[in-house]
Amino acid sequence: MADSVNQSRILVTGGTGSFGKKFVEMVLSRCPEIPRLVIFSRDELKQFEMAQLYPADRFPNVRFFIGDVRDRDRIKRALEGIDTVVHAAAMKQVPTAEYNPFECIKTNVIGAQNIIEAVMDSSVTRVVALSTDKAAAPINLYGATKLCSDKLFVAANNLRGHRNLKLSVVRYGNVMGSRGSVIPFFLDRRHTGVLPITDPRMTRFNISLEQGVELVLHALERAMGGEIFVPKIPSYRITDVAEAIGPKCAKPVVGIRPGEKVHEEMITQSDSPNTIETRDCYIIVPSLTDRSRGEVLEQFATHHDGQMTPDDFRYSSGKNTQWLGVEAIRELIRQHVDPEFRV
């Protein structure tokens, strides 16, 4: 862990969610002497349960702070003495967002702006916000709100003036084993003997929680401000996931749900002129009106030791060069979801 993180005072919004819990676990395991780590969320039960893992007598540097990103005043209070923010709070269930659109907007868009305005009036120097592959060419409300959030965090770098403040975004695909994702759903349903397939052509990007945390830590360490970091990760076919989990199960095709795509994108062809490639990730760099695109790309490419992508480049789960087969999926389930998993 870089010294800049080891010596940080970090606040994690959505800190009791899947990502937040893994982030806290990994940071504390590597940086047990970190000065302060604040878990900010609105769920008191989840905070109580998480606090049992990090009792105050053993983890005096860990704090739990009840609050909602919709409440700017509460965010400002939570940011006192904080220098680093990881923004993971979001409403992310696609059907819920479709049925309750403005509730999703309140959390994902207005909540993002509340974070931005609060950090402008604080001692925070670094912000990394979590995004999703559904924010690229969105067709559902969840994706549209996260695209808005991404734009807000990127554009906020234009407002920082002389502040020592950098805001960036990480965007990645389906997190293996996260709540609401297909693998836990299939694991739960396989005892019924039926695993419903939405569309046999469907593909998705796949990333583990650990990889997601590593990407955030990389962005905290390396961001210049305004980047969207996109990791190079493998794809899987939904049919291979079903075969890996329930080879003897029936697999009826039930059709795509509202707001779903057959394939997900993380970088669209429209993004490609502003994208650079590094060894481990792609980075969409901000468009700055006071400088030419070539100058901006060169500056970011030099800083990140990357190179520009072709203007017709796109990063889609259906056109990926890395694929997970059935056996690889089974091994990853044992590593990241259920160590006792057997076919």
C-alpha cells in the first residue's frame, strides 16, 4: 500500500455495501495504522453488524457514521478531518430504479453533486467515485444516473480553482458475487433444477471485489484528476455461467428484462478519441476546452505511461479478447463467492 494511502484519513460512502466492506477489510489488513477510516452509510443494522468485526478497542481508527448522501449537511459533518473520499453509495438495482426513477436520481445524481459540493468546502484532496459498465451508452435509468454522476465528478475538476483536489472515476463490470448479480442468483436457484437464461447470446464483464478495490487504490495513487479508469478484465457468456453452476439444470430462455442489454460496453466508440491504453487498464481522459485534444491526451498518456487508442476503438463484453470458460468460472466461484462450491 502506497504511503499516500497508508497515511490517509479516508471516508467511504456506502461503506456497508459489498464494495465498502471489502475496501475496509483490505485497507485495514495492509494499513492497520491508518489514521482514520470512516464508514458512512444510512443502514444502522449493517453498521451494527460491521462494527462487530471492527470493535473500537481493537480498531480505534475505524468510525461508523450514519448518514445519507442525499443530505449535504450530514456529508459536510462527516468530512471533518478527512482527506480522501471513496464514493461507493448508490441505488443500483435496475428494476427498482425503473419503478422508482426519482429516488434513484436523488441518490445517484443529487447525492453525487452533494459529495462534490461538500468536498469543495473541506480538507479533502482526493476523491474516487465508483461507476458501472451500464453508464456507457445507457439504456436504463440506473446507467443514465451513473453517467450523470461520472460527468459531475469529471467536470468538478474544472471548479476546483487553486484547491489541492483531484476527482476521478473508476468504471468496471459485474462484480462476482455481489448482491443482485447472476452468480448468487444461479447458486440460489440451482436446487430447483431450473436456471432461467435471459438470452443465450448475453455476455458480461467480470471482476472480483478485490480487483475493484485495487483499481480504486490505483486511482487514488495515480489520478491527475478527471480520468475514468476502466480495467482490462475478462468476459463470460451467461450460458457458460449456467453450465458452470448447474450442468444438469434445465435452462429455459425467458427473454431480456427491461433495461438490459445483450452485451455491455465500458468504452463506446464515441469515447475512443479521448481514451488512452496502459498495461492494465484504459483511461478516458477529460475534454478540456482551453487545450487541444492532442495536448491533453499526450499529457495524460505521459503521466500514466500509456498510448492513445484508435479512433474506432470500443470495449464491449461481446468483443473482448479475454474470456472465462466453464472451469475458470467454477474456480473463481470457489475463490470469491463460495469456497464449498461443488458441481
